[in-house]
Amino acid sequence: MKLVRVFVLLNVLILTSCASLKKQNKTSTTAYNFIIKIEKQSNEVILECDQGCSWKQLSFIKNNYQPQLINEIGMTDIKSDKAEGHDSNLADFLISVIKTNEGFELEGIKGTSWEKLSFTLRDNQRQVIDQNGMK
């Protein structure tokens, strides 16, 4: 009976230490931030990345309510984003940008603490976003 207790106690200690090591490894990875400015000029959408991206400026023209996916590499699609390797010096995010009549709707698909953001933006105005939301 004493041997069974020792065996159970050893198993509990081993499992606890393994779970602790797993948790330490997961939390030791560094999360990189990103800062993006969004601007609308007539039909054109202009994005400037100040931090966390390999690109400095992107621009595209889409009809209202047509999504454009962006990540730390640039404009992308779901298949390309999954296939691309990740540079550990960059943020790891995927955002859907949709131009509306009055502004923008954004969906944080990966690497953001927000799921959706929406805001009005007139021509030549800017809105800054990051992994936590609007600034």
C-alpha cells in the first residue's frame, strides 16, 4: 500500500513538472506589435506600417464592401497567408480591410486582441490601429 502511494505521488510530481515546463515554453515566445495608419483618398485605400511589417506603404482600390486581406508581408489571401513562413522579427497578423461608404470595417483574423473594428473616416483623414485596437 505504501508503495502505491509513493508511485501515485511520483506520477503527480512528474505530470506537474511537465505541465510547468510546457507553460514556460509557451509564454517565453515574444509577441511583436504592429502599428498601421489607414487613410482613404477618394476610392483609394492607403496603409502605412510604422512597426511590425516588412512593408512601409500599401495602396489599393476596391469597391465598397470588398475585403482586402493584409498581413505583416503585405496584401495576401487566406491560402498565401497559411503557406508563407513567419519571420520572427515581424508581427504575425492577418486583417481583413473593408472600405464602406463612411469609413472602414476591419476584422482581426489572427494576431490581434480585437475581432472587429469599424470607424468613419473622411477623405485624407487617418486612423491608427495596432494589435490592441484603435489609437
